[in-house]
Amino acid sequence: MQKIYVWWEWVDTGVYFDVEYPFDKTSVATISKAREEDVEEAIKKAEKAFIETKKLSPYERANILRDIVRKIWERHEEFARALTLENWKTINEARLEVSRTIVTFEIAIWEAERIAWEVTDLWVSPLSEWRLWIVRKFPAWIVAGITPFNFPMNLAAHKIAPAIATGSPIIIKPATMTPISMLMLAEVIESTDLPKWAFSVVPCDRWTWQKLVEDDRIAVLSFTGSPHVWWKMKKDAGKKKVVLELWGNAAVIIDKNIEDWDYVLDRTLMWAYYQAGQSCISVQRIIVHKDIKEEFTKRFIEKIKTLKSWNPKEETTTLWPIIDEKNKQRLVSWVNEAVEKWATLLTWWNWEWNILEATLLDNVPKDCELAIEEAFWAVAYLEEFETIDEAIQIVNDSKFGLQVWIFSDSLKDTMKIFEEAEVWGIIQNDVPSFRADAMPYWWIKDSGLWREWIKYAMEDMLEEKVLVIKK
């Protein structure tokens, strides 16, 4: 039985839930479940911790982050194995997530050390002569982070690292399906010089974490996950700042002038089915010029056949089990709906050991769930275009607005997409799934609210004060 980490102590709540490995349905761990009183106590202790964290100098915060980086490196493979067990991603994808988590904390080190004061002379009129003003940034107060199951470690780090960098206590509510890596990270953070009570992990159900949404002692609420719950939750959040990273159905545009077919095919294949499609910027819509669509489709199907669906612990596995029965049934119904409405199923689609084979469709009607919503699994479909204006129209025919890829050497077309596509990010000659943890990342339309990148996340967690001094 795994205790939870609340108010700097390991607590057995007496209420438990199991984490399962879906490939063979074996129990991975039994985890204590946080109760409402545990969340309340975490908030109270975070208030006390704030007295200390707000006094930490930039170099002290940076040193705590350096210590976290070093200790994650020391347990790199252990973290990767834990991610595979709780999240079921392949071992190689798990190793990559651990490495990205380290980079995320490293970026926070740099940003912690350059939180700058701004000083400006106010002598712009006789009324303000011999005066200057100083602007300094202070931690806002307590941060609550609610994280998803698909990147349980790195997406949590994108909330934890900026909180530590700004001197803000943080309470993390991990997905109940994937709490193990966060509890391991708690072991790491506990062994640093971060002030007591400044970090808690509270695995709990939706009704319990509602307290984090509504409580006015929380200054910043940062959520990554499904939009179905969170637009309502935003209304319940009161005066606090709410950061939402939600869904997408990312598109790639493949122009007819491609020369390196293998590059285009390999990148599209990897990012349509990488992490079994469980990423908000996973390739879901493949928009191909009509002159090359037939050839592209033939070659892409051959590439799909090289993917291996099996046990995530195996080094050669590329596709892994679906997260739960509910999502399995959802995807089955979405694909069946598309086929019933005369979409063409291009790859063999079956289930074995709860694994969905890589699925590719064509001619998916616009009124299908698969075209409207985010699949969040190893499912993609083809569309065709003739002019770049038509391709942009297809991209914009979505309620989501994350990223789009244009594979073309035409700078003119790329700039046109940059100006007219209703997405926040345009990636030339790569897939929309490309994301470096050091790059800005934000959302438009129904894909989210505010921004999430270490620097911008820190801005959300800081408040500015001005001091006017007369010389």
C-alpha cells in the first residue's frame, strides 16, 4: 500500500484505490485516496509554507531545482519503469518523458535566476520630477495543479517547476490512474531544501478536488485535461486565475512538392501513433494534396504495417494498451459511426490484449464524432486539398486551435498559413506534434485558456508591485 504525500508527511488515509497494468490486468499498486480533510489540511499547511517560500532568494530556488534535476537523473530508469506500469506507454516513450521532465526543471532554473526588477525614471513632467519607480514581482500565493494521465510526470513538472521557481507552494492532484510517478517525485522533492509543507500530492476523485477549484486560498489553478468538465469548473473558480490546457485535433498539410518521402512518411507515422495518439497535438487529420494522395496513402499504409502492438515493457513495442474500457468503447463507437456513414477504413482494425491497432480512415464525414472531437488514440484520417486556401479552410473547420504542420518549401504558403490558420502554432516541415519544452505553448478557441510554458507559467504565478521613490 502506497501512502500519499500531504503537508510534508506520508499519510495512510484508510481509503484506497488500485492502479492496474492493463496489458494483463495485474495490480501495480494500491494507493491511499485523499479525502476532503486531507485537501483542506494541504491548503492550510501551504499557507504556512508561503511564509517561508516567498522569502527564498532566486539562487535558493534555483538550487532546489538543481537538486531535483540531479536526483531525477539518478533514478531515471526507475521513473521510466514506473511510468510504463502506471501509464502503459512503451518503455522508450517513458524514458523520453523522464528526460523531458529533467529539461523542464532545468529551464525553470534559468528562469528562476532572472526574475528581474524593473526601474524607470518618472521624470516625464514637472509633477513627477526627481522620482523613479521600481516594479518587483512577488509570488501570488498557493498554486493548485490538476494533471492528466497521458504525460503524468512532465505535464506535472510544467506546473511544479514554475511554482518552485517563483516561491509558490503547490498542491498537485494527479490523475487517479497515474499517481505513482508523482509520489516518487514527492520523495525527490522531500529530500531537497524546499520549505516544509510547500508541496503536496493528493490523488482523489472529482468531488474531492472540487475544493481546489472553489477555495479562495488558491491563487492559481492550472489544469490539463478534458474540456467537458472544465469550462463549468472555470465558472466555479471565483477570483483565482485559471489556466486551462484542453483538447485539439491537430492537422498536417502535405503539399505535392515533397522530395524526401521517407522523412514525411516517418514523421507523420510517428506522431500520428506515438504514445498511441494520446497527446493533444497528436496528428489526427492528414490533409494531402490531391495529386499525391493516392501515392502517399499507399506508402503510409505500408509504414503502418511496421508498427508493433504488444506489451509496453518490450523494447520493440510501438503501440500500447488503451487506458480503460470506457475509452475503448468510445473509440469503437466513433470508428463504427464513421464507417456506417461511408468512411473508408484503410487499415485492419481489431483488438487484442486491449490494444487498438493503428487505424487510418478516409472520407470521414464532417458530422462524425471523429471529425469533430479529439480521438486521443491511435486513429487518424485523410483529407485532400487542391489549393492552399482550401487546406487552410479544412484546418480552420474545427472548434480547436492548437498546432498545424505544413510540409512545403514554399515560404509564401507557409506565411499565408501563419496569417490565416486559426491555431496558435505553425510548424514548417515537421508535424504539429512537435513540442520542445523550451518553446512557448498556448491555445486558442476551445483548446484552452492562457499559456503554459515555464516563463509564462511563472508570470501567472507572480504579482507585480510598484514602489515610487522621490530622490
